[in-house]
Amino acid sequence: MLTEIGYSVLGYVLAIGVLIAVHEFGHYIVARGLGVKVLRFSIGFGKPLILRRAGPDATEYVLAAVPLGGYVKMLDENEGEVPAAERHRAFNRQPVWKRILIVLAGPGFNFLFAILAYWVVFMTGIPGLKPIIGKVAAHSPAQAAGLQAGDLITRINGRRVQSLGQDRLYLFQEALEHARVHMQVLTKAGVRRTVTLNLEGVHARALSKGHLSAVLGIYGWQPKLTPRISEVTANDPAGQAGLEVGDLVTRINGQPMKDWTQVAHVIRRHPGEPLHFSVRRHGQKRQLIITPKAVKVGTRNIGQIGAGIRVPSLPPGMRVKVRFGPVTALRAALTDTWLMSRLTVEMLGKMVLLQVSPKSISGPITIARYAGYSVQVGFSSFLMFLGVVSISLGVLNLMPVPVLDGGHVFFYLLEWVKGGPISEQAIGWGQRVGVTLLVGLMMLAFYNDITRILG
């Protein structure tokens, strides 16, 4: 059985392998279509693990040892001598518009893959919960609008809502633009009404943390986790202290316990510290002293007592599956790809303007962890994850930074305006700047990953 680290490694290798292949295939297929000779198509860098030659040009297809990228090597006079008979097929001999198309094909295929991934998921169906509000936070836009627990959200700005979180991207965009959102809800009494969420006071820094529910003040319905014990391990602190199946935890250290989430939170925060439990057993109050054992998670110790509850099943009708027909699914896929791309660009812009913390940048470790989670959840979840990361790669590669696709396009546009090639000195200087920026970005991403792991 795979461990969490095993799933993370598997998910990362699968995700990066697929997305690199998609990106490089875009360069490869368009280059060949425009008459440029492709010498090598490589997934990964470094020593080739698998190398095959195929096709009329004996193109090398390589799987390399370092899974951190890939490349398509084309015939180019800037990288070596080219026979006179093949110079017309060299990349550097192509007109500017062809070179731009070849370069843009990589990120373009990333966006096309995201659309395809979303389309498949929307047609197969996304499981979710009925859009019933479980809790409205105090002093939030939701409370100010008059939303209440138990309200069923039916439409958002005229868009039909079938499950909780279905319009998360759309709401995120509206919040980023400080818009007013009109929600149609059905109250518990069966009354239909329209409320307006005023998002003018929402700050981009809060949104960058990803807690849209906390920003809006809308939390989904959750079953009540009554703190009645259903499992006790005899040799753990709970069993040794006399806690029994059927006990209802009412207080810990004098603090009232309303649900199991609260109980678990207190236990986790007090490893190795005696806790005074008040429980109700067969109608009688009992006092127990339980000292949670310390369990190391990452670099922190958390408390565990060896007891748990049985999570109640969802009521009938709470589970939904949002599924669209082919045309509607394609429209939704196009919309979500556009929204995600636009959000990524806007968040990067706000990061440059210091309106959003750079801590929101994720590196390969975080990507691997999320890839592992999505692999465990199922195919649809992993496909959605691939779509999101593919969009991020597409946007990142379009940035006008030398050594990225966008940087190459920038130089080609300068060449077109100038009416002649850019000097090698200028290109070399630009590439040094680009490498420096990318190394700095990678170091920041790794730093953020490590600080997340360290808590």
C-alpha cells in the first residue's frame, strides 16, 4: 500500500510527465507542420533513460532522468552547422510569424489540455453537496446581505447553482474586482428572495490565502458531530483513563464541548498535558483525567488519546452530482479556463505591486502533495488538478521573461519592429536576466514549500 509520500511522488511524476509532454508536443507538432526539422523531443533533462529514433527525419524521442521540464530541439544554425540542403528547414531561417506560432504552441496546448480536462470532468460529473448554507460568519459580507443558515442558494448573478462551490472561480473573480454579487436563495420556510453581497471591502491579500468561504462568510452544511465516543483503543490514554464507548464528552478543563471538532482541537493542542474530561455515562456525570500522548507530525507534536466518533451519514438528497451535456460542458470548460487564466494573471500582477503576499507561490513540493491527494481521491479530481496546473504553466510561460516562451516572442516582436535580427549580445544579456529571475522565483517557491511543511 502506498504511503502519503508515495502518492505524492506518484502524483507529481504523473502530473509533470503529462503536462510537459502536452507543452512540448505543442512546439513539436506545430514546428513539423510549418516545415521545421525536429531533432529531439525530450521529456526531462539530463541523461536519457529511453531513446528512440523514428520518422523520416530520425527524430530522437527521449525520456530523461530529471523530471523538471522538457524541450524540443530543432534544426538551428545558432546551435551548429546546418547542411546547405536543409537550411530552409532551420528554425532561425523561418519568418517571424512562424517562429512566434511555434513558440506560442507550447502554452497554447497547455490551455487546450485544460479545456479538454474540464470538459471531460464536466461531462462525467462532479460530486458535491447541495448548496445549503450551514453557517454565516459574523461581520461578513454574507451576514450584511442577510443570508442565514439553512438558505438554499439557487442562482448567483443569474447563473444556476447545483452544488456548493460550483461557482467558486466566478465568485473569486467577482471578489477580486470588488463587485456586487446578487444571490437568489430559497429559505427554510420556502420563501424565494434575492440578496446582494457587497464585496467592495474584500482585500486581495485575504483572497490570496485561498479561504473564499472565510472571506465571504459563507460555510457549507456539515453534519453535527456529536462528541459521543464510539471507538476506544484499550492501550491508549483514553482507554487507560477509563473512557468508554457511549460516553458523551460535555466539558474539557471546564470548557463546554458542543461538537467533536472542538474536542479534537483541544486534544491536539495539549500533547503530554493532563486534561480534565467531564463525560455523561448512562445519565450520570463522570470525571476523567486523560493525558494525550505526543505524536510527531512534521516538526510539531500533537496530542492523541486513542478515541473517536462515528461520523453520521449525510441525509438523503444532500449529495448531488453536477453533470452537463457535451455542449454545455464545453461552454463551462471554456469559461473556467478563461477565469482561471485571468485570475492567475491578476494575482501575479497584484503580487508584483505587493498587494498580494508572495507566500502564495507554490513550488514542486506543494504541487506533489496536492497531486498525491488528487490521485487518492479519484480520476476526476486528478484531471481537474492537471487542468489547474496546466493553466498555471501556460500563463507562466507567456510571461515576457527571457528564456521563457513569452520572452522569445518578445524578442521576435522586437526583431519584426526593427526589421532585422536582435544582436547576440542583447539576447545573451536578456537570457542572463531571465535565468536570474527564474532561479529567484524557484528559490522563493521552495522556501514557501518548506515553511508550509514546518507549519
